[in-house]
Amino acid sequence: MNCKPGIPGAGPGQFSNPTSIAVGTAAKGSKAVVYVGDQGNNLVEVFGANGKFQSSLDGSNTPEARFSQLIGVAVDQSNNLWTADGSTDNIDEFDASGKFLQQWTDPFGSTLAITVDSVNGFVYLIRGSQETESFSLTGANETVVDNGVGVALAIDPSSGNLYVDHGGDVTVYDHHGTQVESLSLGATTNSEGLAFHSKGRGKGAGTLYVSDAGNDDVQIFGPPPPGPPFVTSETETPQGTTGAILNASIVPAGHDTTCVFQYVDSATFDASGYTNATTVPCTPADLGSGFTFQQASATIGGLTIGTFYHFHAIATNSAGTTTGADVTFQAGPGDWTPFFRCPVDDPAMLATDGGVTTLALCIASNSTHGSFTIGSNTAITGNTNLQIGVILDETNGNSTVVAPQGGALVADPAQVSVSGITVTATVESAGVPSNFSLLGGIQTGIPIITLPIKIHLTGGTPDVGPACFIGTDADPIILMPQNTDLSMATTKFETFDANGQPDPNGPLQLIQVNGAVQGDDVFSVPGASGCGPNGDGSLDAAVDALAGLPSPSGNNHLVLDDASSSIAALADGENGQAFANDWHSVFGASPTTTTTTSTTTTTAPASPSRAFLQ
């Protein structure tokens, strides 16, 4: 291709602030065409590979009649042209001949850049805050993919991997939204654009081109030397109510590579790691020997709804074996999965009218691991699961918290050793939570909920008996956990069907924040009670002395790592009975009967739910 300086102006083939470029194929034949987004003229200029002007597209065949501020152009694997308008935030799709196909509007506005993966069904946008988000091809199911300050995007068309340019580094995500790689561009780099050239799925590898405005050059990144395989991402996709598809992105790295998955339930993992795990082969069985990301998967079944499982991928070639990171997932029916204990049959939940005056929500929060410190004694905790129903009164902002029978909180037992004595400590609910805050779930420094708990101690030498507790229903430990770190968190907005599967027109809505760190440093801890062989309290003083009880506020700390918080509600305004029917369609008969509720007045605006769920 012979490159020539562009000619300023408004005539055919002339430019006035060209800001974006994409390469596709002509509608007839296989000749390459180059699309240039000219923001000054608000035109897409179309050129042949030799630079000869062919045509232009001004958006006059779209509902908006003409582009207002053409901010970006992209070409997908189907050779369709996509445009992003920074003024109207409209996203338009055209076929290779320029025929208008569809338009939708970025609901949160301030679009800065666009790239499209039509094979996997994603449109990626950089927004005004410069975070990168994904949408379906029809504009639904918004999900935050990258929280960094993005300046440019690119797609590997063969794998669907997304490249996000932050100016000084490039982060790579697979089509599941999982980070697979990060490239540092150097301290003096000021990248303002990037492109990916794929050489297919064979032995040839793709090449990443990064423009560097700081050094006035283009950096080119290619494959590493041959070696052991890379396992760069692992994700789980629900399959029905008791099955799952395990996924991994693997780079064979120059040698013929095979792989397997191992999975095990959380309780067994805590006891013996992967020693007693189930091993299943990957599909495809042979991943080849190239340097491109290969997608491997395995379908598993017989899982228990609500149970957490661990899995990893193991890839092997002649240069060595690589074991992927440990990944945790919860078994269940798609987007309904976090809410398997939601008290949908509570009379107050059933009586809600879908947002006219009251709205029923299922709330779930889960942490896969963490720590609990009382004074100088720290216990490493396992999985902690909180579930409640919330009824929001749209007229005054009041919230009613509904707890499932058996308590809102279910936690794995933890082993605690003090002065050579080991006991099992299990955190249990000690009453109905209160003061739930929607804003607290997505911001730092705001208590999310007031949670009364007690710690049940068993075992030890001497045995503390069956009724030994730190905290009671009458005198509980009061936790007020809040998000302490959201720097690695991702946010997911999705509508889904009653079966839990994503659907842009589904009747249900999910909001989820994953990867947060939560904690509480201000709670106090009362003394022990009921400790002794017969629950007579004869060992209360000994437990208090060993544990340093009672322990005042400031001496105690709760940390919940890898925390996820989820909200589910009806998106179309149906009532609580419809909400319950949808829940039962995947979970079957209600496992519990809810009997207790608590009402508190929130300090949030009167209608926080509609602001979140629309």
C-alpha cells in the first residue's frame, strides 16, 4: 500500500480531523477496504487498499438522519461496519455495502471508542469515565470489563480476545471477560491506538501494533519463544441447574499440547486440596502447537445447587506441564445461582406490586475466604454466604429485610488454635439483619448491612460442649461490613429469563459486583456463654481468658476476600407472586419457610431501586 498525506477539506476523500480507522472486505469480492472515521466532517470515508477513494457514509440512512460526532469505527468478523457517535451515543451497524442494519444507544453515554466481536456476540465501548464495557450486539447486558483508563481497543478476530490500551500498558481479556495477559509498554510510552493482526489458529501467531505518541514510533509485539504452555484464564459457564462448562484459554507455546480439568467441592478442597478431585479431559483433546490462545472446555454434571466448587486446568506439552490458578464457582441455574436461599415465599415478599409502591429483591453476598480476628487471635475463614430478601417501599425509601429460615448467614467452620487448644468455630446468625443499603453494595466506606451473629465453638480439650457460644441472640456480635477495596472489582448488569439464562428481553434483572474486599473494624465481642460439658457455663471463664473476652471495639477485625454481591429483581414491574414463580421454576419447591422480618428506615433517596434497576 502506498501511503500519502491526507488532504484537508470537506470534499470526497478529504479529511477534517480523522480519529478512527478500520479495515474490512468489499461487499463483492475479497479486496480490502479501509474505513476512516472523520470526526470533523462526520463522515465514514471508504478507500481501497491502494488509498483510492471509493465512497462515504454520513449516517443519513439511520434513524438519527446523520452522524453528529463520529467518534469511532469498527469492522466485525462478519465484515459489518459499526460506528459510535459521541454526541448522541448511538451505536449503528451497517453491512459491507453501507446498508443500515440496526441502531441502539449506549444508556450511560459519553462513548469514546468501539470494537466488535460478532462471533461471540459482544460490542465493547470505552465510556467517558474511560472504563471499558461490553454489550450484546443489540445493546443489552452491560458489563464492566476493564476499570482502567482506556484510550483504545482492538480485537483478535480469531480468538475474540479484547485488547485494552491504557496509554502505558495493554490488558488482554478473553471473550468471557477474564484477564489473560498484561503488556507493559514502558515508562515513556504514551500509546493512543492499537491494532491486532491475526494469522489464524495454526502455528502462526498474531501481532499487536501499538502507536506510541510519546516516542513517535510503533511498537510491535509478537509471540514468545517455544516452551511450556500458558494457562491464561479459567471460567465457568452454568449448564442447567446441576451442570457446568469449565473453560480455559491456553497457549500451546510452540509444542503439541493437551489438557485436563480437575474439580472438587469446597469442603473436600479445604480438607485435601485437589488430591481427591475429579479429572476430565479437555475438548478439543489436542490444542495444537501454535502461539494463539486456544479455547478448551469440559462439561460436568451432578453438582449440588448452591455448593461451591474449585477447579483448575492442567496443560501439558513436551516442554513441561502448567497448572492454572485455582478458581471457585457456585453451582446453580445461571443468573439465579446466588439466590438459592432467597425467601421469595414470605407473605410480605409475595404482596409486593412490582415497583408501583413496593418492590421485592433477592440479595446475596458471598466471600470465598477471609479472616476473623478477636483481639490477638486470628482464624482463617472459608466460604461465607449471606442471603436475604428486601422489600423496598418506593414512596418513602423504607426497607424491610426478610431472612430465610435457618438464618441469613451460612459459613464454613474454621479451626481456631489458642495456647495449644484447637476448637471448631462456626459463625451463625443471631437475629434478622437490618439497615440494608443499596449504595453500600457498590461504594466503599458505607456499611452494607447490620448483621447480628454469634460464634458456635465445639470440640477442644477439655471439650467445650454442645452449647458454647461467643455472642448470643440476646447479646450478639454486631457486624456492619462495608466494601474496603473495589480496585479489582468488576460490575455486571444483565437481564435474564426465568430459567436463569441471559436474555436482553428477559423479565428479570441482575446487578452483580465481583472481586471486592469487605470488612469491619469497629465491632465489639462479648464474653462466652454455655461453655462446658453440659452447657452449664463451667468453662466460660476459661474460654474468656484464652480468647481475651470480652474484646472492645477497635481490637477486632473482619476481612472478607473475593466478595461478590448480587441483586435480583423483576425488570418488567410484575408482582411478588410472579417473582416467586420464576424462582421456583428453577429451584423447585421452597426449601425453607420464612418467619421473621425486620423493617428499618434507610437514608438513601426514596426510590433507590429504580435508579439501579433501570
